[in-house]
Amino acid sequence: MKPVRLLDCGAPGADDTQPDTITGMLMHSGFNGSADGQNQDGAPASHETLVEWYDASMIGDVSNVTKADIMAGLDSNGAGLGDYSIEISVDASAGNGFLCTHTDNGENVDYSIELLILDYTITEVKE
């Protein structure tokens, strides 16, 4: 997404680009996440919104927990199953000023959705 380039109105700074605010919300059964950010100076912007319904601390080397606790943390009793919803909004700033009227005729937002499937093996290490 690129910020709108303003037409010169003859005022100092009147032709500067104005950043737009992009907000993403992801919701699933009480597990909600949101993030926002701005694009700057014509460069594409990237923002990530993440919802983790599992206990991420159970991934990798884990100690002092039972196998059942690890499985319960990763499975979360099926908490990852079901409907998800996503909302994406853009607050486009045209940068109007004294004696200057600008338009921002829209923005393009590209998005991707990634789902994580946990396929794991638990190996007990006895010391």
C-alpha cells in the first residue's frame, strides 16, 4: 500500500505524502489479536496480527512438566477448532490543510492468512 502523494498547493510541506493507518483484527472463540501500523514515504508496509490458542511455551525443549501437560497445552482441548474472523481497515489520510483540499481515492490492501497445524512428537529424556 502506498500513501497518497499530495498535489502542490504552494504551501511549505503541502506536497508531502501522508501516512495511512492499517489495522488488522483476528478473532476466534475469545482469542483475539489486533495490530496496526502506518505506511511511510511510498514504501509498502507490512503488519502482522497473530492469535495463539495454544500454549507456545510448550514448543521446543520443555522441562519439569508431564507429557499430559505438554499435550494439554498444545491441544488446548480443541480450542483451535471452529470459526475465525478477520477485519482489516484503513484510515486514509489525505492531508488537507489551509487552502488545500486533497483526495485519497482508495488504497489496496493485500493480505494472507496462515494456519498452523501442530504435528508433534513428545520424547521423554531421563537424566
